Amino acid sequence: MRVVLATHNAHKVQEFQGILGSALPELEIVAYDGPEPVEDGTTFAENALIKARAAAAHTGLPAMADDSGICVDVLGGAPGIFSALWAGHGRGSSANLDLLLDQLADIAPRHRAAHFDCHIAIVVPATGFEQVVSGRWPGRLATTAHGGGGFGYDPIFVPEGLDVTAAELRAEEKNAISHRARAFEAAIPVLRTSLIP
Ligand code: ITT
């Protein structure tokens, strides 16, 4: 069974492949390269559905999409759904990190709680099936960036229970405990029942 993965983020594709591994060998994950819809939802779940519905409509295949981001308590949950563009269009991840570190410059370690959130939408055009599942990875923001692994905000996110950043973990370590891994845990039974005859 072929499933389209509706993302243009190569890091997400890598993590999806790493996490899925042998869990669902029946599924062949195909990268989506059609037009990108406007992500004008107001929640992760709405944006994940917008992306999955667009890929399903364009290809006629079952589709999955991930909408994710980092949510900082002291900023009222921001950047949240605006994580990819926090420092502005086209400014890239290191500008996003720098801005977030600046915004928390005066915040003491005990008030730097944050979490990553990942919502995965599954859309099956042949049956009209739609579902969104989610996963959360609690932690806190570091005061400086560390590590060269992962992507996005990983160099400034210290997962709960660890004293290294997500970017200092090996890919397999991150993929075992991340928000994306947790969302996938919820997605696997849904994919099994909605896609596999
Ligand atoms: P697609 O919409 O094409 O999937 P995107 O990168 O624009 O790609 P999002 O709109 O979901 O995806 O934005 C997610 C942003 O949140 C991402 O660009 C990172 O800045 C951040 N993010 C999400 N997951 C992350 C992770 O595992 N590690 C670090 N940062 C992450």
C-alpha cells in the first residue's frame, strides 16, 4: 500500500523513515512533490489536515502530514504553529533559534519550560477517512545552542530527564523518544486499521 508523505521538510522525511522502520513494512512511503497548500489553520491539527488533504486530493493516494513546532510556556505557547517562520520568511533555523534565545534572555532556568508538539493527519480519499493523532515531548530551553544533530530548534531544547540538547542525541535516540515518535506510536494502529485490508 502506497502512502504519500505530505512534507517538503527533508529532516521530517528522514525521521519518519527512521521511526517507521520495520513497524509497518506493508506501507510504501512516497514523498509528495505537488503544490503546497496555504497553511492558514489556527492549530497544529488544522494545518496537518490541510497538508494531508491537499496531497490526497492531488495524488488520489492515502496521505499523511506532520505539523509540528516548539511551544514555550513563558511565551504563552509561542512560537507554536509559527515555529518554522518565527524570525520571518526565508530567514532559516538559526535566525529562529537566535530570536527565541533573545526572547528568553532574562528568564531563569526554572521558568524555561517548553515542549515540542507533533500532530500527524491521516487522510484516505477512497473511504473519506480522516484522523489526527499527536505526541508531545516535554523539556526546557537551554541558554545557548549545543550539538549538530537533528534540525530546527533541537540545539536549544533539553528534553525532560536529560542534560543534553536534542541535537546532541544520536538520530536513533531522538527517534525513540521525540514528539514525532510519540505521535507515530498513536498513528501506527490507525494506519493499520484504515489502510491495510
Ligand atoms: P512541512 O510543512 O513541509 O512539513 P515545515 O518545516 O514548514 O515543513 P511545519 O510547518 O510543521 O513544517 O513547521 C515545523 C517547524 O517546527 C520546523 O521547521 C522546526 O523549526 C520546528 N520543529 C518541528 N519538529 C522539530 C524537531 O523534531 N526538532 C526541531 N525542530 C522542530
